[in-house]
Amino acid sequence: MTSIPMADGLILGGILFALGLAGLLLRRNLLLILVSIEIMLNGAGVAFVAAGSRWGQADGQVMFLFILAAAAAEVSVGLALLLTYYHRRQTLDADSVNEMRG
Amino acid sequence: MTNLMEIAFFAAGAVAVIATVLAITRLVVVHALLYLIVSLLAVAVVFYTMGAPLVAALEVIIYAGAIVVLFVFVVMMLNLGVRTQETERKWFAGRAWIGPVILSELLLAEVIYLIVRAPVSAAISSISTPKQIGLALYGPYLLGVELASMLLLGALVGACHLGRTSKSGREARQ
């Protein structure tokens, strides 16, 4: 059996998630916002693996694989959107998208 | 044995938190990506100490190896200006490397220490082997695997479409 207490793993996952959320809210660079989302997904994965290893089941690691697939899909679409936006506006400032025209 | 794994867990967790804090506070995107790689490697060591070696390997291969490379490609595509060389020289001045190098050397020392000192059974007797994970993936979680494949196909089509429209939009502008 594993020797790491589940609470420590969950706390580490929570810290990583909170840091990613702080980066998401504080930064205005779209690329760094995507990086922060990756950090948040990573924190959720840490929590899943910690909880899965607490009960000795493989389910937590299976869930991490699904998070991995979701992160890959999200980052590919997000980066394509970011490139489109940069070619149109020549900037990566998230505050410059504050007007919506239909 | 117990203490060894716990100390390794806390050291790697501390490296992960420090690298993440530095990653979300960097002004230059490439520096943030360097710290992000260190953070992902530290989380991989955390997975190893939790008895999940397959997930640790996937973290290194897919997160640090594929997803961060996508970010680096985008940074390279965005900096096609005249000032590219000066910017490159400024970015790779050497001082920016110190932080990530120190943190990843800590991780390397920790991994070497674990390999040398911990008994081989530490990794072998991990709670779920890759075989168990594969059986779970293609047994009760088969529907999830199919859905993930469809999600990835959708992301592929979406990224292709967005890339195509952005190219035609640039041509129209010129």
C-alpha cells in the first residue's frame, strides 16, 4: 500500500488548482490564461490520483487519462483560437476583446 | 521506506508549488513555460511517490512533452517580427535559466536518491499496475474511451477549421 496520506495529496491538488485559478484571474495574456487552465487541470488530476491510490483502485488513474485527453483537446482548440485572434488584432491582451458585435 | 517516500513527496510537492507560483508571475511567456515544465515534472515525481508510475510517465510524455511543445510552437509563430533575434538573445541571456535549472536539479537529485535508496519493490508493488489500468480502461470505462476519442476528433477538426480560416483571413487582409 502507498505511504502517502490522502489528505496531503488532496491538499497539493487544491494548492495547484488555487494557483491556476489565481493565474487565470490575474493575468491578461491569453497564452498565460491557457497555461493557468492547464495548471488547474493538473491540480484536479493530482486530486484524482491521490484519491484513487487511497483505496487501491485504478479508477483515479483512469480519470487522470481522461483529464489528459480533455486537456489536449482544450489546448489545441484554444491555441487555434488564440492564433486567429492574434492575426486579427495583433495583440494577446484579453481586455481588448471587451466589445461584442453580434 | 515510508519516511523516504513521504520526504520525496513533500520535496516534489514543494518544488511543484514554487515552480507554479513562478510560472504564473513571469512577464515573459517563454520563462513561464520553462517553469511550467518544471512544475509538470515535479507533479510527475509526486505521482511516482504516490505509487502511480504509469501516470507519472504519461505526465512527462504528454503534458511536458506534447502540450508544452504546442505552447512553444505558438510562441514561435507569434514572434515572427523583425526584432526576433534581439528578443531571442534577451530571452536566453542565461539569468532566466537559473531558477528552472535549480528546481529541476532538485528533482533530478530526488529521483536519483529514490532509485538508489528505495528498494525495487517500491515501484513494483505499486497499488495499480499498468495492466490493471488497461483492463479498467477497456472494461468498465470503454464508453469513456470512445467519448474521449470523439472529443479528440472534434478538437482536431475544430483546430483545422480555425487554422484554415485564420490563414484565409490574413490573405484577405494583405
